[in-house]
Amino acid sequence: MQMIIVDDEAHWVDNLSMHKPWHTLGIEQVHKAYSAREALQIIETNPIDIVISDILMPEMTGIELIEKIREYDKRIKCIILSGHSDFDYAKEALRHQAVEYLLKPPTDDELFGAVRVAIDQLKEEWESISSHERTEYTLRENLPLLRGQLLLDGLRGEKMAAEEWSRKLENYSLPIVFGDCALLLVRMEDEFSQYRHNGQQLMEYAIINIAEEIFGEYMKVWGVKEEHGYLAFLLQFKDEFPSAKQDLLLEKLAVQLQSKVKQFLKGSLSIVITEPFLFPEQLQGSYRQASSSFRQIVGDEREFVMRVSELKQHVSQGALDAIHAPPTLNNLLEAVRWDALEEKLLGVFAELDEKWSDSWEHCMEAGFLIASSFTHFAHRNGHTLAELLGSDMELLQSGEAFSSISKLRNWSIGVIGKLKEGTANEVNDIRSLYVKKVQDFTEKNLHLDVSLRVLADHVNLHTTHLSKIYKIETGEGISDYISRLRMERACHLLKTTEKKVYEISTEIGYLEPAYFIKVFKRQFGVTPQDYRHGN
């Protein structure tokens, strides 16, 4: 857990943060803030669990700080320290769900007791959130969606270990087991087009229910609408049903499904049934065969029930799997995941070696997709591919890069290195640009609100991301930079102008001159007025 101590009196903050054995309570890190505004910046960029705050501070009271914290995170626990035993203060603190209202100076027992209460409340809340009952409820509520997504992942060829398949099948209460299955692919015909903008999902749901009712007596049924608009049903016969009769029964039930849908939903279906295959390892291949079968049936033919084996199959037919499986090449390049990109390409070449070693067309298909992704990446980063590749571009232009699997492999892996090298400076340039924008805005608006959130909004980044970028690029946190800039400007104005201290305070963004004097003295050991006399 992480905690922050907030007080405009530095000795309180330093003493409480550095000289108490917080680790004995499980507090891993204690942050320090000398103003409410500084505390909010720290809370925005760190996973704070507990706040201990003074109630009376310049610019913002402890109560106002709690209100701001509640907007950001309602679960953070707040403890108020006060030098005033004022009932109204205590009432306000409790109204804002403060854990405790302690008078200064608190004893260690009082302070540690309040923090223990906060920790206990946090544990109770998070245990409730992650409780088995709540998880079970959430799972039940989302079960149809989770089941459908899992089958879609299988159809697309998402890589999943057998243990993960087993765990998900069990967690989602799916009766399917590893072994022989068949796939039924259903196309809804033109009569259903009238529902395309109103009621289409209801029709699909009704067809899935009818299918489950018809097939469910003899087999386990798992259905989903897949990405091309077909309804896909994974079917697995129950153990007691004899295998000799399975083929005929599948066709009979498919015809029955057509009939019932026409009778009750006034629409027609076309159906393709695959040969038995091993689930899950052969699921994607069988799905590709079934969807390919629909493409082979041309013309006006509709309302058919057909087995994949009845269609003419060619050994040389088939699409590459690895290159189309998510994540795509473009996604990996966009995320600049070079290692994952190389690993994916090696998987593509392994598939080419194993399945399509004698097919120039498959090598060409892979080559065009790889070259297209590389070109897109180069253009997105303001380059041409020829500029980044140099002499390697000639192999692409002549087609020699596609002439063999080995040449394509060597060319592709070599190009990754050049893309990586050629665009490395882009990241640094972008970071530098963000830093410059932040610094320019801060210098011009130091008298206004220049909190991390305002700066993040100015450059259109999330606060956490901006904070990390700034730290990486400059080695200094944004709040440290702003504080340093304010003090540097204050020193300059004190030395070179006759402005009053309160005028300088306002000009550099401190609304309370007393707070400015306190911060200045903590920084330089003298008041602003003494500093001016000394210089």
C-alpha cells in the first residue's frame, strides 16, 4: 500500500513520513506533499491508498482536498489532522467520509490506530469486490458473451494451450470436451434482410435457440455469430449415440432446422456441415473449409444442406493461417513491438516451410502482406520505404524477395532491423516535442493553474503517460520542474524589480503570500525580503 502525508508545515510532513515505522502496517511507500495542490499531482500519478492531511492549509483546505480526491477515486481513505477541536470541522470531515479526525499532535497509538482502520476498510472493500460470490454473479451475467467470444477465438485460430482451453470450458460451464466434433455453418438468406436494421439480432437469437432445441437431444451444442455473418455451431455427439448413424442424423437435423425456421420465422437457411475433426486443434482448419465451401457455391443456389466432402477439394487449396491470426502485422508495428513482430514472422515462415513449401503463390501472398505492412508503417512515420531500406528495396521491386521462402525470411528479418533503426529517432523527437510544449505553456502561464491535469489536457495525453514521458526525457518530475521554475522566477524578480512580495507571489502562481514565504524559506533558508536585501 502507498500513503501520502499533506501539510504546509514541513516539519510535520517530514517527521511523520520519515520517523514512523509505517512498514509494520504494510505501508510500502510514504509520499510527502507540502500543499494540497502538490498532493493532487502525486495522487494523479501514483496508486495512493491512504491520505493523512492537515485541515487548514493555504490555497485549499483538507476538506476541499478530500472533495477533489473523491472526484478522482472514491476508495482512497482520508485521515484529517487538525490543530483545532472545532466540532464543525469534525462534522464536515465525517460528512466527507474521513476515516478519523485527529488533533495535533496525535499520539502514535492514535495515528497508527486510524491508519489500521483505513487499511481494514480497504481490505474489506477489495475483498468484497473480488469475492467469489460477486465473481460468480458477474460471470453468470456475462456468460453468453464470454462463451461466444471463446468460440470466435477458436474459429480465428487464437493460440491457446490445452490447459487454458480446459480451464475456460470449465469456467464457462461448456459441456464440450476435447475430441471429435463437427461444425455447422448457417447462412441466413434474403428473407432476413428486412430485419437488418431492426430485429436482426432477435432473429439470430431465435435461430440459435431453435438449433439448440433440435440438435440438443443428441449432441452438445455451442453456437455463435461469426465475423462474416454466418451462424456457427460446434456439435459434439453425446457418448451414448452410435457413431455409425451420426452422418445421417446430422443431415436430417439440419433439414429439420431449415423447416422450423421457415415455418416460424418465415425465412430460409443454407447449411454446410464439416466432416468430423479433432477439437480444439483442428477447429480453425475445419471452419476455413466450411466458409470456403460457401464461396465455392456460386449462382442463385440457396436453401441447401451440403457436406464439405461433397465439394471438390484441391490439395493445393488453403490459406495461410499464421499471418492472418491476431495480432496482425500492422498492429504489432503500430505498437512498436519488434520482438513480437519477429516472432510472428518466424511463425509464418515455419508454416510456409511445413505446409506450402512447393507453393510459390503462398510465398507471394505472405510477401505482399509483409511488404504492405512495412510500407504502411514507414508512411505513418513520415518516411518512404525506399528511404529506410536502401539497397534492400531493390529485392522488393524486382520480386526477388518473394522468389523463395528462404529469401523472403532473410529479407523480412533484415528489414525489421532497418525499420527499427530508421524510426528510433522519431520516438525521441516526439518526447522532446511534448516536453517543449509543457515547458512553453508553463512559462507563459505560471500565474495560472499549471497542474499536471491542465498540462496533460494541453498536450492531449493522459496524466500518467505525460508524467512518465517528462521524467524519461528530462530526469525531473513535472511538479519538481514547476516548483523549481517558480523559485527561479521569484529569485529573479526579487533581485531585479521593486515588486512587493505579495505581487511576486501572485505572479508565480501562489495565491497565498504567506504560503509563498514559507515555501521560499524552506527552499533557501531565508524569507523573500531577506533574500532581496542580501542581493
